[in-house]
Amino acid sequence: MTISTMTASAPTVQRAAAEAAPGPLSHVRTLPSLTGLRWATAMLIFGHHIMAVEYFGGNAGVVWGVLFEAGKTGVTLFFILSGFVLAWGYKPQQSARSFWWHRFARVYPLHLVGVGLALVAAATLVPEIRADGAAPVVANVLLVNGWVPDWWQAGNPASWSLVCEAFFYLSFPFLIRPLVRASNRTLVVVVVASLVLVALMPQIAAVSPVPLSAASTPLLRMPEFVIGVSLALLMKNSDWRPVRLALAVPLALAGYALSEAPTLPGTDVHPGLAATVGFFALLVASLADADARSNSTFLARPLWQELGRISFAFYLVHLLVIASVSSAWPDGHPQLPWRRAVLLALAAFGIALAIAWVLHKAVEVPAQRWLLRRDRARATARSTATLATADARR
């Protein structure tokens, strides 16, 4: 037997040191596994909508329902991811106006295209998504329709979650400042309190004197976002490390299943949903920890990165495509034998993916670059004006 006497390479030594001495990770900027996770999340939602439109009939439909009834929790994962990523990349020097402009550039151009495509679909292949009057559509364009429960899927049905995200973005500059200054113990309390609120939200919606929806009212989805923010700050600023992926993945699967658990008897309190949010948040934190400590996951591979980048466009168009493809059947619900249903689902997936790729390349990226260029130009102009004023006072 021979024993190697070769010296470990510098990257290997650095990775070993990072593993041996966990600590603040504020220097780490990119978390590629979370980009890949966005695509996996979009696939959960795609599977759920294939179930809702009933591509599969008979026993295959029952099996598909068992697998993807909980797929709607993909939106929960999106909300947690959003809070985590924004807090991880938080720049104290960035003004609230600049932050909002960056979020607007990221989301709004593609949202407008999505609404336009939805109106075309409603006028042709999918009349069932037509809104009752112009007001709900205008509200959807302005990303406020989710505040009226009856309008929550007006315009582009998938964009209701953007209404929640818009509220989160509006709140973030005010939310992050006290949380950044908070102690680790306070952040833990915030996480626990948010999980309790998640369990209570259906009950709060049920007893509210004004109409609220635990599923779509932005204020009631806020705790999921707050948990993501709080865990990111805990990881960046302390020695806290989440559980390893070997445990985080099965916990996330358990959380996925628990989202369908019943509420407490005689109430609308939903502890299973709190477990879903908590275990999903652990998965996000564990993937981020792996990236931060140079332990690559399969979600960080190039294909998953590219798919993750187009996941937003895919999310906005996938339901329109699913419903349009199924419109060839009289009631819009094919309920096919599993072989034909698989082919139909693959066709819908391929069409949605192709449209998403085109929208990402032709709309999302160019529009974001153009809008952010304007933000940089304004920042440069302000800086020049400030310097000129200072020189004039000397």
C-alpha cells in the first residue's frame, strides 16, 4: 500500500477550512443552487396545474393528484426564496428608490407581456379566464388585484403571486433595516413567530371582518417572505448553520406532504402548513450553505442554472399554455389514459418552455438591462451634481 505525500491544492484546503470553521458568510455573493431550485419549484407548480386541468383520467388521474395536489406549495417556496435571496444580497448603501426600480425592472416588463398573452388566450382559446369587466384586469396590470379575493386570478391567472411579491418588495426596505440590526435571538423569535402566524392565517382569514384569502392576500403570505429574510441574516451574520442536505431534503418532502394535512378539529388552524414552510425554509438555507462553502449541488450545474433563469417566464405562461392545449376538448378537461396524457403534458411543457425561452431572451433580459441602465445614469447624474455643489461651496 502506498500513501500519497502530495500537498492538497489551494482550493481544496480552502474548502476544508470553510467546513472546519463555519462562520459569517457575508462575503459570499452568489448562490447558484437557489437559481436551480427555482426551476424545480416551477415544475411542482406545472405538475399541479396539469392535475387541476385534468390531463390524466381514471387511476392515472388519482395517482397524479396524490403526487401534485401539494404542488401549489411551490409558490410558498418561491416566497421563501425571494426573502432569502433579497436579504442575502442586501446592500445597506442602496436607496429604497433604487431597490424598487431594480425590482420593477426584474418583474414588470415580463408581467405586462404575460397579461397581454392572457387577454389573447381569454379572447380565443380559454374564455373561462375572462375577467368580469375592465377593473379586475387593470388591477392585475397594477399588481393589486390580489387584495380583492374575487379578483385574485384576474388577467393572467398565474400572476396573483406577483401581487404578493410586489407587496413584499414595497415592504422590504422598511423590514430589512430593523432585522439587520436585530440580535440572533431576536431573529430566531421572528422565525418562530412567523411560523405560528402561518398556521393561524387560515383562521385569521375566516374570522376577518373584511374579505381576506389565506391563499392570495399579500399580507397573509408575508410571514413566508419574512422567514426567508430572517434565515438569510442568521446565516450571514452568525455561526448558525442549517441541517445538512441529507436531512433537509427528506424534511422538505415531508413538509410537501404535510401541506395536505387536516386543520385542527373545529378550527381553520393549519399546523401542517407551518411545517411545510419551516421545512422548505430549511431546504433553502441548506442549499445556500452548501453553495457558500463550495459544496456544489446538482442544482448548481449549468443546465439547471439556465432553466432557473427562465423559470420566471415559464411560470407566467405555463398555465395559459396548459389551458390552451386542453381547449381542444369540449370541457377543457381531457381526462385521458395515461399514455396519451403524458404525450399531451409533454407537448404543453415543450410549448411553454419554448415561449419562456423566447420571452426571457427577447423581453426579460433586454428590458431589465435598459431599465437598469437608466437607474445607473440617474445615479451618475446625482453624483455629479453633488460633487459640483460641493466644489461650489469651497
